[in-house]
Amino acid sequence: MILPGLVSVAFYRRRPTGLQIAGGLAFTVVVSGLLGYVQDVGTPRVWENVVIAIVGGVILYVAILAYLVYVYLPRRARRLQSNPDPPAQSSS
């Protein structure tokens, strides 16, 4: 549910675009809302659960995205700078 913005960070090692982040947030809000609604459909607490599910989903999405962008990517970039690739050897 939170993949659109996170796939580029986790697999392609680049910052997600604004469109990917917006898509991930929209998908998270919709799916979290549906899950919150289905959980207690027919009870008076159904809308309370929908709001709680949406807020929880958005917090989880933002927390994971922030960790990947501000901790994972810089750490990986430092590692690549400290270990440069060896020069290519020409075959003679």
C-alpha cells in the first residue's frame, strides 16, 4: 500500500519524485480508509476507525519515507564515496 514512493528509494537508490510521493499517499489514504471501514462496518464507531486508520497509515508512510530518504540514501552515498570502483583493466 505504501510502495509507489518507496520503490524508487529501496530499489533504484534515488529520491522519489513528487508524483510518486503523492501517489503513495493517496493510495495509503484510500486503502487505510477502506480497511478501517471494513473492520467495524455497521457499528457506531466505524468513522472513528476510518480516521484512525488513515492517520496511522499516513504516519507510517511518512516515517518510512523520511528514514529512507534522510538516513538510508546519505549513508549509502557515503559508503560509495569511500569505496570507489577499481579502475577498469583493459584486455591486451
